[in-house]
Amino acid sequence: MWVVIPVKKINNAKCRLKSVLSPVQRSEFFAMMLEDVLTILKDVPAIENVSIATVCTKAIKIAKKYDVTILNTHNDEGQTSAISISARTLEKNGVKNMLMLPGDIPLVNENEISKVINVHKSEPTMTIVPARDKKGSNCIALSPPTAMPLSFGPNSFFPHLETARSLGLKINSIPLSGIGLDIDTPADLKELCKKPILTKAQNFLNEQNILEKILNKV
């Protein structure tokens, strides 16, 4: 399985957290979440390669730190565009299975990634993990990578299911709590802060004295 993580410019990350985090804190927090995701992926044997799809220099620096490849998306046009470009590039180069993950799921773990890969089969298939609100699409595996068009957003889960059905793809839908918690809003951040401190992102919040503030005020 080839994993692709689309990353927009990190300096502009997580604007919906502006009520609780400063611009510098938001940028650093996203970088820590991305590192958490990359740390987990390096421990999953079934992953043949990991790529970050981006034009962001900070993301490229992190990719090099973790020895993952870079897919240049040429423009910073968002998750949908980055994944579309990546899927075409990978398929052109003979890759048969692609798994899309966001960079803002710090509680993802090796068992969850392995479960997605084990359930997914190398045939015209889509495997999807919904966001915790059952509206967004937090992880999608496709075989082949261009098996269907993707369009990400806060209400993309059911449209992705409908598109897959209309194209006759085999569909696997798996709710997973770690992958399901992407950190976009203050409510998401509070949910993360309730968990035991196990990740770089959580440690960052704790060191910045943000964790208690979030739990008390959000």
C-alpha cells in the first residue's frame, strides 16, 4: 500500500482554531500532528511507501526528516486537488493501491492502519474511514488509485459512498476512533486534550500550557 498525505501550507494551517491558538501555535501544532502520523506509518509493515503531497517548504522539510517521498502538487489548491494529482502520478508509475490519510489525526495508531489495509483488497475497491461525526472522509484507500474521483470536505462521506456504488466498486466502511478524530475545531481539540498524553501534538499543547486552558474554556 502506498500512503499519500496531502498537506497545504503549514503557516496557514488550522484557521478554525484561531480562537484558542495563535498563528505560530497553529503552525507548530499541525507540524507536530503530521510528525505523529508519520511516526506511526513507519511502523506498519504492509506500507511500501509514504508520500507527502505538497508545495509547502515546511512540510517538505518534515518529509525529509522522516525519509518519506515528496509529490509536488505545483499549487496549494487543497486536499482534493493534491490527492487527484497524486493518484494519477502513482497509477502512471505502476502503483496499484493508494491510501489517503490527513496529517491532522494524531491519535491514529498502527493497528488502525493495519486494519484498513487488511480489509482492503486489490480489486476495484474503496475502503473508507469516516470522521467521528460520520460526515467527513478521514481515510480512503483506492485500488486502483484513480478508481473514482474524490471530493473532500465536511460532508464528503456519504457522497463518496454514492460515487463508489455508482461505479460498481467494492466498498468497505470502517469506523475507527483514532483516524476518525481529525483536529479542525475547538471541540475536536478538547476531545484530544481529554486523552492520555501519548503524542507529540499533545505534548506540545501541554508544554505551551494550552491543554488546561482548552479543558477549562472550550
